[in-house]
Amino acid sequence: MSRFNRGGYNTVMRSNRYRPIVIIVLVLIAAFLIFQFSGFGAIDEVNFESQRNAKLRSEIQNVVSNTNSLSRLGATSTSNMLGKIRQYVHGIEVINDLNVSMYGEVGRLYEQSVFDGIYAIIEAYDAKLSSGQKVNDSLASLTEAIDQLVLLTNKILDIA
């Protein structure tokens, strides 16, 4: 009697051949469903919106306070203040872009023209300041544009 099977290879039944693959696939599907329903790795929309609104509130308050402290006489700190205003407006623009990234065009909080208009006013203000011209009209335009931004932000934040 021989120890080796004369028939060649041991044959595996076809029904058992795919069993390990099916088990692995089922375990992966179960793990995916558990993570999906538990919220693992998902974005908490309520937390995102509250953080977004808090940052918007902070940025708009900083813009308003810096705009209100601008001097009509063109003090030496005015150029620095314009830089800060630009920084805070840019912060609001970044929040707007982030919201668009999260929700698509439906999530747009502000139109791009709002930011472009404010940047143009700041550039004109700074140019007049550098050349020694009167800045009263630029300050009035900037104040008006910032007031419009405040109204839009209050509408977004549901502040009456």
C-alpha cells in the first residue's frame, strides 16, 4: 500500500472553495455598516455649523471694530488697520469657501462680488493714503461695504 494518493491532487469541493472569500467580504461589510451607523469618521454637521458661526461672529466683530477705529485724517496706523481689515475679511472669505467645499454651491454664504468690492475699496483707500489724498470718501465707502457685510452675516446667523 502506498502513502500517496494515486489519484493525484486532493480535490476540494466547489462549494467550499469560495467560503473564505465570502466570510471575509461579509466581515468587511459588517464592519463598514457598524462604522457608518455609529458615525465614526463622519462630520458632525451641528458642531461644524456652530464652530463656523462662532468664527464668523468673531471675524465680523473684528472687521467692524477695526473699521470704526480708522481715522479720517489718515493717521500713521491707518495702513496697518487696513491690513487687519483685509485679514479679517479674508478670514470670512475662507469660511465661505470652506462652506462651499462642504456643501457645494448651495452652501455659499456670500457672493464673491462682496469680497471683491471690499478689497477694491481697501486698495483705493490705501492708494489715496499713500499719495496723501483725502480719504473721507474711501472711508465712507468702506464703512458702507462693511455694514452690508454685517447685514449679510446677521442674516446667515439669524440675528435680527
